Amino acid sequence: MRRFFAYLAIAFVAATAPAAAQDRLKVVTEGGFPPWNLTDPSGALKGFEIDFINLVCAELKVACTIESQTFDAMIPALNDGKYDLIIDALGITAARQAIIDFTIPYAGLCYNFASVTASVKQKLPFQDRIEMLTDANLEQVMTTYRNAFTGATIGTLASGTSTRFIAKNLASVSARPYRTPAARDLDLKAGRVDIVFASKDSLLAAKKAQNLDQLELVGPCLRGDILGSGGVGIGVKKGNAALKAKLDPVIRKFIDNGTIKKLSEQHFDIDMSPVGLN
């Protein structure tokens, strides 16, 4: 009987050992959101986040396997234990924090509208600044956008924060959700979409990759409301404090020693370090 309880105790300890103690981490990404992450013609995953997470795993001295998954399936798969980490330009928002945990931010994020339509660009010129949306200014800012976007169609990503933001704050403006950035950008080039709404970095990347010379950012770069504070973090299963405690110091080290700056300038041509967000 004592041996039975000894075995039971061993089984309990093994089952409840923190994920941070494991020697392998299973990472999921989309593999279709360049330059954050992408799949090359050979099927290999590449991009800023792939380079970043490989450095994190090396620093932790753990083996990491990285798989691709559709965006809307990632969080359920994480919560089911299929993966340990999500790394997919995941903005830290209140809605996501309710169902998963995040590391400290490893990159900064803000959202811009961009247009190929001359009238929109004239009504709402680009402003090289960040606008933090609050309860006090939200309606005033959104009224400016509604007036500028009358008669236009906005392209967004179906499973992303951008679609929920438009539905909440610009419901009177025609919106068209897309499953992938590539599909959105093709419609933009074809004239089926006048405006796109996405993170500033991804819009700059799309302008370069798609040879969209006529695409210009409009208005300021937005943070706040359901867009979140601007931080991009690694998604961790809710309650896995031990794994988060392992990851946070590594991210802090890579911010402080310039690794994030170097990697982001390599992939984005701009510094994506989360200045003021940690």
C-alpha cells in the first residue's frame, strides 16, 4: 500500500511539473504574416519572430519546435495543451488577456489606416505620431475618420483586432474582412478596396512587397481602446506563471542589449523595440 501511494505521489509530481522545467517547447505561428513570420517556397518558416524565438530558445537552452497554424485556431490549441507558446504579432489586448497570459512585450505596435484613394489622403493627411485612444477622445477621433471615409471600403483581417475595431467604432463605413494579408492586398491593387487598416509595420511591408506606390498612410498611428496598449507579447497558457517567469528576463535582456532593435531593423527597416511599454 505504501508503494502504491509512493507511485501515486510520483505521478502527481510529474503531472503537475511546471512547463518551464521541460526540455522542449512547442511553438505555434501563422507562417503567413510577413515580415513577422512567413513560409518560404521550400516550406521553411522564416521572419522576424522565427529568428527571435530561436534566439530565446537558445538562451533558455531548450529545444523548440515551431509549427504553423491558422490564426483563429492558435489560442484554442494553446489552451488545449497542443502548444506551449504563440508567437504571431499577437497584440496584448484586454480580450486576449482574459483567456491567455502574455510575456512582457518584445515589440511595439500601433495601427494605421492607409489609402490609395486621393480624396481620402487629402481629407486625412498622414501624421507621424501615435494617438492614444481614450474614453475622452475616442468619439471625436472616430468622427474624423467617418467623415474622411464616406463612400469608401475598408479591408481588414477577419480574425484580427482590426476587424473588431472597425465593427465597434466605424460600423457606418463599408468593411470587407479577409483571411490573409495577401488576399486583402490583391483586392487593394485591383481597386476593390480603397482603404486598409492594419499595424503600421505590416502596411509599410505591404507597400514595399506589392509595389503599391500609391498606398499612403493616413492620420496618426492608433493605440488604445480594443487595439490594446501597443505591446506584442508571446502568448502563454493561462496560469503558466513558471514559463512566463523564464521568458520575461530573456526578452528584457534582448531589448536592453539591442538584439530586438537589430532584428527588427533587419526585417522591417525600422526599430520595433517596445519603447515605454515594459
